[in-house]
Amino acid sequence: MFNIYVDDLTVSLEHSANGCYVSGNFLGCIMYADDLLLLSASVSGLQNMLDICYSYGVDNYITFNHKKSVCVMLGYNRPKSVAHLYLGNMRLAWADSLKYLGIMFSAGTALSVNTSYIKRKFYMACDGILGYCHSLTEFVKLGLVRAFCLPLLTYCVGALDLTVSCIRELAICWNDSFRKIFGYRRHESVKLLQYYCSELPFEYICDLNKWKYMSNTATVPARIAPLYYFKSRIIYNMSLKYGFYNCAASMKRAVFDYFASVITS
């Protein structure tokens, strides 16, 4: 019902000739439930889009929360001072980071995932579990961490283009949980331990989540060439690496077999 109610807003933004386009397709407005993300190549275009949002809100009894709304700028040639943007009569702050759908992003020359926020949540969850279950066996503790803490690391990783350094930072968190549970020292490798526990290292978990996401999402129209190529390239490269092709039943087994071959070689 809410999607129907606000559909005219997205149509108005598309017909305004403001915002970003990819291969002629409007991508200036990305909306999930009541979270709205506006993309514009110019400050003036973004202000026009904000004016459309405010006018639509006034006409349709929708109030935008300006305190939770921020503006960020990306690119190599970002100016030091930028004109203020307004949502109605409320001025929006320029920020170096933003939170969207539970993910913290840092703004710079490009948009990057802020892993500090994820790591902090993971370690807090691990401490909350492992600090109160001293009498449990190691495998019960591992099961609890896998069920309640690992999802904090893997949230949305299938949809994110994480850098190698980001994946490595999150992998350290997953490895630290094994060190904590099994009494390993800080710099000891736990890959062999993960293998005998039938658990995957985080980099393989990340690949598995990305494969599932790319395989299950709706087909990207070929006319949006950059997005279509991005999805096809990832699926093709992962198929070559792990040796499986669109087979949901065998993909986790194939990833684990690949991990086993790396460990035992």
C-alpha cells in the first residue's frame, strides 16, 4: 500500500530530467520501503529533486525527517565548500558518511563500506555470548556464534562490491571467534581448525553469499550495460574458480571442496 501511495513521487522525479542516468535509464531515485536515496551529478539538480520531494510530501501528508537526512559528495574533484541544500525550509548537513539499509558507507573519491561499524557489532555480540557460556562445549559455542554473530558480518555482503582489504578485515573477526572459542593465540592460523569444524573461512562465505545473491536476483536488463556486465562477470569468474554452474544443491559443497584442496595442497 505504501509503494502505491508514493509511486507518483518516483514518477515525478524521473520526469523532472534531474538525477543520474545509466545507458538512458533513470537511476536518480532508489527507494526501499521509506528509505529514499537521491543521486545527482550536480548540486542544482539535487536541490530540484529535494524540492519535488518536499512538495509531494506537503500535498500527500508525508513528512521527511531532515534530521536523519544528509548530503554526501563523491569524486576526485570535490570542492572544499558547497552550497547548502534545503528540504523545504530545513537545511541539510553535508557529511562524510551515511547509513543506508543498515550499512555504514564512507564518502570520498568513491563510496566505500565502513567496516568499523560492522566489526564493533560483531565483537559485542561475540562477547555477549561467549562471556556467559563458559560451561558449554566448544562446538556449542561455535554454533551460537555461527547463528547469532556471523549474520552480522555477512549482512548484505552479496550485494556489496567489497574491496580485498574490507573482506580481510571482516575475515579477521570471524577468525578471532575461533581463537576465542578454542584458545588459540592472536596470530595463530585457524584455517585448518575451520576445515575440521566443517566451517568456511570468511572469504569463501563472502563468495558464496555473492553467488546466491547474483543468481537469485531478477535478470538485469541487457540495455543497462554496466550493471549487466558486472553481474555476468562475477558469475562467470566464480564459476571458473569453483567449478559449478547454476546448481544450488552443489555450490556450497563445491566451495568447501575448493577450500579443502587449498588446505591440503
